[in-house]
Amino acid sequence: MKKFAAVIGLLVMMTASGATAAAGDGMEQHEVSQEQFDILLAQCRYADTGKAKCRAAVRERYRVGRTDTSLDCRTFSGVTVCGTLKLSRAERACTRDSEAAGMSFRRAEVECYTLS
């Protein structure tokens, strides 16, 4: 019980200090370069979940700092995206169909996300 109270106290202090957590998991924001951050925000224009909601999620999960060489960024059809794309049901179906027709998964995912 004392540990639980200490954790709650720490969370209250972090919240008061303005520290943010990624997706509410208690972890610090993920550090990415300015370019990567800009790409993550820009790709929200294609989000079926809502542009404002997507941009808010990016700002909550990421902060500008050093380039993250492990962040999956890719460009297809002139559009660059980074990270895991949250696909709608229709976009997932499009990706499966495109992949079944011989397109690579990565390309199908980006094209279905941006062009559907």
C-alpha cells in the first residue's frame, strides 16, 4: 500500500510539473527529430480518426530532440509517413487486397492510408 501511495504521489508531482506520458502508460514522450515530428503531424491529414485527434496524439506521444533511427519512416507515391499507421477497417481491407494483388505490405499500407 505504501508503494502504491508513493507511485500516486510521484504521478501527481509529474503532472503538476507539466511532464507528459505517452498514451498514459507512465513513460516519457518518445524523442524524434524535428523532421520526423513534422512528418508525423503532416500524415494526420489522411487520418480517418480525425485530424485534430491524430495531431493531439502525436503531440502527446512525441517530442522534438534527436533523430530516432529506429522509427519506421517510408515514402511511397510521393507521401512520407512514419511510425505505425492507424488504419480504418476500409484501409485494412484495401491493404489486404493490394497485398494479395502483389504489392508489398509497406507500400499497400501507405497507399491505402493516404489515397483511400
